[in-house]
Amino acid sequence: MFENRENQKVPQVVFHTRRNHEWVDVSTDDVFKGKTVVVFALPGAFTPTCSSTHVPRYNQLAPEFRRHGVDEIVCVSVNDAFVMNEWKAEQEAAELTFLPDGNGDFARGMGMLVAKEDLGFGQRSWRYSMLVKDGVIEKMFIEPDVPGDPFEVSDADTLLSYIAPNAKRPLDVSVFTREGCPFCVRAKGMLNDAGIRFDELVLNRDYNEVTLRAVAGVSMVPQVFINGEHIGGSDDLERYLSERDKQAA
């Protein structure tokens, strides 16, 4: 059973980071002193759950965390600085700070360093999240101490619900487009004007027409999907946004 360290200070360690091809040592105080910080720790960079769910959702919800008083969102893993930098770039996680805990000092100080030799990982961090204010842990969500790699409570939505129970979640939006399509430009412009973030998938780069027909039933672009609902083209999107504005008024 892992110890819940709420109301305790975070361990004093030095993170050996790499910036602009130079080593930069970052202390615990540099990260936490005088700030409200969200931390989520995970077993390893580029691993499936960490890459597909844990990091992306924190990155997506980062603006909402900040709206509710969080100064910084930190991802910690027992990996070296080079790996963490490459993983952040691959994840396009510009909203997050990645800290390399290469020697496991932070995980050890938190009582969260675990043996993963059966997977060839050596010593790694257990998965957890926490809210830290001025270096003191206010709240921790620790994954249950069961075999494997549970992912039940350290997710971004759980921590955001603790900080701000009524916080709005951003829409999940994907837009299928092609190069040189004026209707695609119009659809993206409307989403940008509405302050709605979206993922763009470009024909022959991210998908082909077979994929579009399979998911949307048509081959014309743009095709917009919001929270799993197929909205349609640019005219359909305009109607959707107009109705959304009416309901919000």
C-alpha cells in the first residue's frame, strides 16, 4: 500500500533537464515554491497508456486548469532528459512541463518508486497525480496497489473535478480536410473564431478517402466531428455553432 502524503512537503531533489543543448538543473523550489502546481507521475515515456491517454488529456485540459488557479502542470517520469524532451515533442504537449527524474530521486522521495524488472524497466514511478500548493501536497490520487499498471484515478478529469467540480470540459473536435479546400478554411475559421480547439486531419497525409467514407459516409470535405457526433460540412458547422450560441444566451 502506498502512503498518501497529503499535507506533507514534496521531496527536495534536483531535476537534470536539457534546454537548448545545455544542462539546466531545476530544483524542487524552482518548480513548486510560491506556485500552485498539478503533478502527474507515470511509469515511462512513450508507453501506451501514458502516450494515448494520460499526457494528451492533461494537455487538452491545461487551459481549464489554469482558469482555476493552477500555475503549472508537470509530468514526471523516471526517464532521462533527452527521452523526456523527445516525448514532449512527439506528444505536441506544449501546455505541459516535462521533468526527467532519471535517477528516481523524486519518485523515491514520494515513496512511489517501484520495481518493474519483470518488464525490463528497472525502477520506475508508480502512477499518481497530486495538487501541490507552495511545495505542500494538498491532494493526491494514487492508483490502487494491484498488479499491472492501473489507470483509474490519476487522470486529468479526476483532478480537475477536485479543483473545480463545475469546470467545463473542452469539446473533442476533429476536422477532415484537404489542401486547397476553401470550405475547409471556412470551417477552421469558424472554429477558431468560436475559440474551439480542434484536431485537423489532412487528406493523403493523415487519412485517405476510404477512411473518410468509412467514418462519415461521404468523401467530401470538410467533415466535422464534435464529441463523437458527425456534424457535417462547413454549412452544417455554421448551423451547429449558431444553435449553440442561442442555447448559451
